[in-house]
Amino acid sequence: MDSGPVDNHSVGGDVSLPFACRHEDGSGRADVVLKPRAIQCALSRICGVCATPLTRPIAFVGSSVEVSFAEFWFPPVHEACGQQLVDAGRASAMVLTAGFDLLRPSTRGAPVSFRANSVIEAAGTDPTQG
């Protein structure tokens, strides 16, 4: 029996200061992903924008370079939250995937990154651009 969506959480958070960029006290910078938040998003499988549980497909947003390597600096997000980031000009491309890997840095203090392990769809990219 299909009872509808997997969860009933609303998606769409504060794209001007996403969860992954926000300190506990609410402060932060939209252009700085906080490493502890990024790790929390990956391990708890929550959205980097609205902090609610992720559903599939999982989206990643970033630049065309990030898309070409399927490796991203911003944590995973809902497709709707990712589209809001693209629409707001915070990212130029979005990739949908079924899963991802958290890539921990080899040097202390370096940022984490995320690798989409199966690209379902890539949007907002120009294959002629490098």
C-alpha cells in the first residue's frame, strides 16, 4: 500500500543562510560551509539547507567543475532545496544521485567533500564548458 511520501517534512530552508553554513547561535556566512555541519549532514542523512531527513533522489549543487568530477563541497540536499539554491544564484548546476560518499580530508583542518556515486541526472551544466 502506497501511503505517500516517505516523510512529511517540508523542504525548503533558508537559502540565504543554509543549515550547513549556520552556527548553533544562528550566525554564519552563506559562502562558508562549516565542517561539523557538513559531516552531520552526511552521517545523519539530513539536508544541508533545511536540516530535515533526505529522501531520494539526493541532490548536490555546485559548479560545472564539481559536476564534471561528481565531487561537491556543499553537503547533500533535497532536490527542491537544491533547485532553490540554483534559482537564487548560489550554485550553477545540480546533480541528482541515489547515493554518495563522504570524503574525509587526508590533512587535519581541510574541508570534507562529497562524491555522488551514481549520477541520475545533471542539470544546469553545459557539456562544452570545461
